[in-house]
Amino acid sequence: QVQLVEFGGGLVQAGGSLRVSCAASGSIFRVNTMGWYRRTPGKQRELVATVTSGGSTNYADSVKGRFTISRDNAKNTVYLQMNSLKPEDTAVYYCNLQQVYINYWGQGTQVTVSS
């Protein structure tokens, strides 16, 4: 089994920055993809950014140039640095780990951007 625990999140003004992190524990394979997804009320969960264990990254168009995803493989931790935040970034952010075609999810952390 895999457990994901998220840290960070909170309330920030538009234009501000915030960092969320997620630590994975349990049966972690060396090859995996970690990432962040988000969901707002009434909408489906959407991709924010992912990073493979090899360091390849993928971003949603809406966050490119503003968000940076990174990871520390030794700590099985993934980070999401969010800059130039907009009110439309307000959502619950979920950490994800995918390995061997199985998805694991964190409990979610609220990010609120005030205008």
C-alpha cells in the first residue's frame, strides 16, 4: 500500500505564491509518476502537473510559466511551487502517485486565492 500526505495550502492574495508538498510512504517503486490535480465545486478533477521519477514534467496549459513541479526521489516527496496565483486557481489540490498502472491519492489540501 501507498500513503500520501499533503502539506501546505491555505489562503493567499492574487499575485502571491504558495508551495504545497506531498510525502509518499509505503511500497514505492523506483519508477513512478507523481503529480498534482485539482478540483473545484461542480467540476471534474483536472491535471495540474506531473513529474516522473526520471524528471520529465508535464503541465496544464493554464499553469505553464506560473507553477513549477519538482521532486526529491530520496524522500519520495513532490513539491508544487505556485507563483502569480489567480482566483481561478482556487481549488482542492490532490497529490497523486501512479505506479504499475495504479493510482494513489492524497486527502487533498485547500488552496484559496482571494482577489
